[in-house]
Amino acid sequence: MKKYQLLTRRRALLAGAAAVGAAGTTAGLLLSHTTDATPASPSAPVAGPPARSALGSSAYRLSPVAGDVPPRATPGRTPVRHVPIMRMSGTGRHMLLTFDDGPDPAYTTHVLDTLAEYDVRATFFVCGGMASRSQDLLARMADEGHVVGNHSWSHPQLNLLKRSRIRDEMERTSDVIEKAYGDRPQWFRAPYGAWNRNVFQLGAEMGMEPLAWTVDSLDWTDPGTRTIVDRVENGAAPGVVVLSHDAGGDRSQTVTALRRYLPKLLDSGYHLTVPRRRLS
């Protein structure tokens, strides 16, 4: 599918989502913060190398923490959580693929092409500084049915910042997402896993739920394509949220790994979907 066929594609996707919602076939695709592993303390980061000061997009190492087209409607009042959501609840062999730190035209375009080839939706947690320079990619994500979440503006360690600075990081990014994607984000992922009370409270005030992950591909360490594929395939299970990256460095291994493990997951009976929220 060419990206210039997107308006027709978007109408079809939204119509399909409405039909699915009416049928109630994906009513169980909600998210849960329960997990087999003990969540990290909200006051401390969980994954990735030590934080460094925010720099230009080409200079900093964006690193991780710890119904395919959702109906576009305003959810009810967002609860203030104490730990991030880490996996899906419900039945069936459903998984989430998530990509952080972009969009980067050098890699995000290839990720989107692969997802389109297999008619799969994913969730992209974007940084506002990156998104402001690649708004066309956010428009494409909207038209192809992907979910776009907020990953801050400059990828700082939020639990070390004052509340006003945290708000600015979140709000500026949500503004860019709304402009390019068409809706304000309903999901937020803290850089470096640096969740604390202010991050949870401000995210909820802005209507966003905190989403972490279950399976970390650790692709940002450049471990090799085979290793990334093995980590995703070995971690595959109903309800898991997979973390990968489409920016922040050379992501060619991530792109190649996606092309290898995605058809295998589908052949194994997994349905790759996007997060959903209870709507008012």
C-alpha cells in the first residue's frame, strides 16, 4: 500500500473499528498493571544506560524503561496509578508491539512498511522533538491505524525534574501529536522508566494512562538481529507488551528483526494489536 492512499485507508479502518466495536468481538482487550515480575519502584529507573542531559536528536541515546484500530473517543476520567500498566488482560493470543523514541525517517518508515505488509497495528511512543520534524510519519500512523503515545519532548529522566518541567515535556509533545496525528495521546511511557508520583499525576491530568512493557528486546544495545528475534519469540505469550526502538541510533537490526519475527508470530496464532481503554 502506498502512503498516498492513506485517506481511503483511514476511512476503511475507522469503519472497520466501529463494526468491531458494535459486535463486541474485542471487548476483552484491556490492559492490566499486574505482571509476573515485581514492578520497579516508581521513583527509580529500571532499564537502559544512565541518563544523560538532553541533546539534539542525532546526539542522544534514547533508551527504554520498565480490534487493531481503537475507537477514537474521549475516555472517562483517567485514574492516577501508582505503577505503570505492564501487560494486557483478557483472553486469546493477543500481544502488543511498541516502538519508542521516534519517529526517525531512516527506520520508522521501514517499520511502518513491514507492519503494513502484514496488516498489523502497533503503538509508537514518540518524543516531541523528533515528532515535530517528522509530522508526516505521525499522519501516516494515524491513517494506517497505529496508536501514538507520549514519550516526553527530549527524553529526560523525569523523576529528577521539577513538576513544571515535567508538565512542559508532556504538554509540548501532546500538542505536536494532536497537530500531526489528529488526536491527543491517551498513553504515556516515561523515559528510562523514571516514574514517580508527579509523572503519574500529570499524565492522568492530561488524560493519559502509563504503559510500560513485559518483554524488552534490548535492541538499543545492538545485540544482533538473531538475538532480538530470539528475545521476542521466546517472550511471546498472551498479553505481553514488547518493547523495541525505531530511533535513537542505528536501528537496522530492529527493522530486520521485525521482518523475521512478525510473520512467525502471526503463523503461531498471535494477534498483534493496540491498547484499548474503557470509553465513557
